Amino acid sequence: MTDQDKPEFLKTVTAMAMMYHQDCPMVVIDLYFQVLRGLEIEQVKAAVVGLLGTSKFMPRAAEIREAIEGPPLVLKTSPAERAWPRLIEMVETLHSCNRVECDDPALARALEVAIGPWNYAVHKLLLDPNLDQIGRAVLRKDFIAAYETAMTEGVPTSGHCVLRAPKRPLLRGNRFMLGLGDRNGQHHDRQERLGDPQELAWLRRRVGPAHRAD
């Protein structure tokens, strides 16, 4: 629209406001015009008529534009790009878990190829003081590339896999080490001695899927 279309635009918006029993001062009409300036006046008029038949409330300028151009494009991310923030969330949430399971074998493969085993990835992504923003960006790029390669090789993106499992089964009378890591990257061990059957059952429940060792 150009300035020559302002009189026709004024009539259109004023009539629309009257239909909805709304006050529409000139300053508001001018804002409507500025937002819709890149469109043709006939497009705007047709969109307003169409919205009058469907909208219970007076359409905003963005709704008029959307009626003409369609909804705004939403940037879509690939499965590999979506897997990276999920990995970060898993590391932050499950870093102290004795057993870590995942429902994305491609994520597990990309983790192993681009970064390393679960314990190393936890240390690298969560505890390494030398990992700056540039280093994290490089890891992200390598992980995404490894994930895409895994998909190309036929590794499924859904299914069961284990990222971290206990080193040995729990046996009566054995000492079982629950690994813990602190913010300084130091590794500590806490020993649990199994006693009667009730303690055995309790510990088995504790080291089930996604159990925290803290």
C-alpha cells in the first residue's frame, strides 16, 4: 500500500471497528497501516472481509497479515540438532545415576563417537573447567555430525540402549561401589554392604533405571 491507499484503508479499518463496536482512534489506524504497508489494499480488504466471518473479536494487524500470507515459517531442526540439547539435559539430570538408559540408539552412538563413554562425557560436559564456549560448540558440531552419520548407517533413533551400567551384579555380602563425582572433577566412592534379604531388595531397587546415587 502507498499513501494514496490511506483513504480506502481508513474506511476499511473504521468499518471493521464499527462491526466489533470498538473505538479505533487514528493513531491505532496508523499503526495498522504501518504493519500492513507491504501488502496490497485489495488483499487487506479481502482479508478483513474473510476475518469478519470467523473472528469473534476485532482482528489485529498480525492476524490480517497472516490471513494473507499464511502463518509464519517455523524453523525446523533435524533429529541430530534436537538430540544435542537432550544429551545436555541427560548429563545435567542423570550425571550421578548408577544406571543410565536411553531410548535413542543413534544418540548413544553419536555420544560414543564424538565425545566418549558416558562417564567421560559427564566429566567433559559438566566438570571440565577448561571447556569454554568454543570447545562446547566444537563438541556440538562433532556430535551432530556423528548422529547424522549414525542415521545414514541405519542406526535407529528409537529403541532401548544403556549408557551406563553397574560394573558388577549385586551379591549378598559383596561391597558395591556407587560412583559419585563432585564439581571439581574428583571421583569418590561410597560403599554399601549388603546384609539381610530386606537390604538386598532395597539396594536392588536403588540401582534400577535412572536411580540417583546421591
